[in-house]
Amino acid sequence: MTDYKTIQDEHYVAPFDENVAFEELQDSPPSAKFKFSISGRVGFAMVIFWVFVALTGPFLAPYGENDLPFPDAYSEYQHPQAGALLGTDVDDRDILSRVMYGAGRTLGISFTATVMAYFLGVVLGIGAIVAGPNVDMVVSRINDAFLSLPTIMLGLVVVAAVGSSIPVLILTAGFIYTSIVFRLARSIGMEIMVMDYVEAAKVRGESIWWIVTKEIWPNAAMPLISDFGLRLIYVILFISSLSFLGLGVQPPQADWGSMVRENLGAFQSYGGSIIPVLAPAIAIATLTVGINLVVDDISAHAGGKFTKRM
């Protein structure tokens, strides 16, 4: 015989107590606001500094990029002094002014080429996926052929054949790095296309444009933006390498790579200053290291997934 009290105890529901029910819940949802670490702040400060110099250099530079601070006392590789805080170069031009002018040219060319590479790479990468397996296979094989060519060698061949100018440098760097961006965008897009929410969108009858803009791009944006910083570093080094080899920005225009090449004689100059070589080299190093610190901080905030992918 079943005890009525036992049945009553089994179906007993304790009265609702909101203090007990929510005692383990947080008072407010966790903040998703991103904060830089110390290294990230240092890197961000470096990047902001050089962006400021690039934008204001021609206006704040003490001299024109080809002006002589001491026209009556011409002497190459002069040491820092009043009127030339970083000394002078092989042609007795002010190093500080040329570094400031060169910042805008180096950053401007590199940033424009990187934006071009990302626009073409992302459009082609995601477009190849949604266009179907046949188109994807053809475009991917063509892209693999470009990837097999060394970047510096390909850049040297193109610039030597067409001629060196700022538009040629931008187009050359942009097309070369498009193939790398294509591979990354295609890889990320393929992972997203097999997700359940994309399959659900297809079942609902959503258009390809809707799927790309509402499902693929929002989920692919963050890793692509993170890779943009790393790709910008590679483009800066690529442009500087071409200038160092004499096929980049041509004299008398200043950019950091050509400044290093022009002033290599400072190491052989007896009693002369080596700052004409060190100044642009340090500028390249601090800018690229700063960008790298910022990208690493963003990747660490996301659990390191971006760094592993890239």
C-alpha cells in the first residue's frame, strides 16, 4: 500500500526564492570590451606615432626633402648639430626631414597596396566558393601558380620590365599579395560555408548575396582584419626591399628603403655619422614591430586562433 505522504513528498516543489535561484548568476553580463596589454599599448603608440609623422611630415619637417641645411658648408654625413638634429646624408640633405617625408611615401604606398590586395583577394576567395566547385578549382590552381613564384623575384621582374614608379609599385605589390589573401579568405570562407547557420539560411531560401553579407562576412571579418596588419608588414618590407635594390622609389624622392641604400657609404666614411643609415632602418623596424605587437594582442584576445591560422 502506497503511503500518501510519500507520493506527496515526491511531487513537492519548493517555493520560489529569487535570492537562492540567482545567487550563482553574475550581477551583469561579462564585458566584451577589448583592452590592450602593455605590449599592445606600446605597439599601438609606435603605429600612431608613425601614422602622425606620415600625415604631417611634409608640413612639420624643418626643411624640404631635398633642401641643404648648410649650403655654405657642404659636407656629407655630418653629425647631429643645431640646424640638423639627425645630421646630413650623402648629399648633405637633412636626415630628419627626409625620414619625415619618407614616412608618408612608405606608409602610403604600402597601405594602398595592402588595401588593393585585400579587396581583390577577399572578393575572389569568397566568390570562388559561392560560384561552385568548378570555378573554385580553376581559380585556385591559377592562384597556386602565382604562389609558387618568389615575391621579391616577381617584383623585380615586373618593375624592371615596366619601369619603377609609385603606381607601378602599388599595383605590383597589390597583385602579388592578392594570391596570399585569396588563400586565406577562401580557407576561412570554406569553414563558414559548412556551418549549421549557413545551411539553415540555404534551406530558408536566402540568396547568395544575403548569405555572403549576413553570414560569411561578419564571421570572417575579424581574422581577415587581423591578418591585414601582418600583410601590411610584409608589404612595407617588400617595398623597402625593392627601394634598397634600386627598383623602388627613385631619387630624389625619399622613402626609407632608398635612404638606407643611398647612405651605405656612411659605414666607410672616416669620421662621418652613421645615423643616415640607422635612422630609416630604425623607422622601418619600429613601425613593423609596432604593427606586429598590436596584431599579436588582438590574436591573444581571441584565444590565439588568428595567429595559428596565419
